[in-house]
Amino acid sequence: MHFTFDSEQWLPYPVELVFAFFANPENLPRLMPPWQKARIEEAAFAPPPPRPSPTLRSYPQSIAAGSGTRMTISFRPFPYSPIRLPWEAEIAEFVWNDHFCDHQLRGPFAYWHHCHTVRPETRTSAFGTPIAGTLLADHVDYEPPMGRLGNIANRIFLARQLSSTFTYRHNRTAELLATIDPRS
């Protein structure tokens, strides 16, 4: 049975900065909970299309994983687990400053497709002044392994763990982006 998970986070940073941050695969392990001890095991990069004219001149030109990029990470599935699970994914779609989608080729799920979308969004501060920023949306379609047993596991803990992982990811994203000053 397929399930979906949606998550949104507003960030007070330009779309170009947020997209470049997420398109850089080196940031993925930094966004996963520390108990998972995630690490990149292999990566075969496909170049993304040319960058649009940068509006953030001072933001470092980091690497980006374009369509066709394949990457294998490994992680602990549960805290204190002695085993590591491999997860091989491929970037299936990539449009600068709009979205990219990855899907699992091999890993812990029977099916996994994850799209990251960014769009500019202005919010109003508590003082009534507009603040330009980015709305980051994650949409995940997934199917647990092991059929009915996996569906039961999803109801008992997997959906909660996914939600908890994205809550951690949101907090960590805000922390890490705060260390990058595009105006410097």
C-alpha cells in the first residue's frame, strides 16, 4: 500500500540559496538525525543543467546533483542499531530553483519517491513588515517493505519516525542556513 508524507518549511532566505543548499548532496548526512550516523558511500554525479544567472553573488558555487546522479548512503535504521542499511537513490528530475525529485533504486522501502520544491513566499513579521523568503515543500510517496506487515509497521512507528526525521531536518536546515550569509 502506498502512503504519502508532506512537509513544508518557510525559510527567510532567497530561493537560490535554499535550492543550492538542498541540491548539494554533501548536505544530506548533515540533515539526518545524528543517531542514524548517515554517510555517503558512493556517488556518481550527473551534471545539472547550467545555473541560471546567480542573484546571490557571494554564495559559494557548491556542487549540485543533476538528473541521473546516483548516490548510495548508509545509515542506522534505529538508535543504537549495530547494522547499517544501504540506500541507493537517483535524481530523476532537476529544475534549478524550482524542484528536484529522487527515487529509491535499492533500500529500506518497497517504493520511495521524494520531491523537493521551492518557491518564493513573502511573510509578514510580527511588526507588520514583509519578509521575503522561500517555502520549501517536501512530498514523499512511499511503500514500506514486507506487505501487510510493513503497513502495520507504518501505522505503529514508521509514519511517526518519518515525521520526526523531517522535524529534525527542518530544525537543522534553519541552523545550517543561518551560518551562510548571502550578503557577505
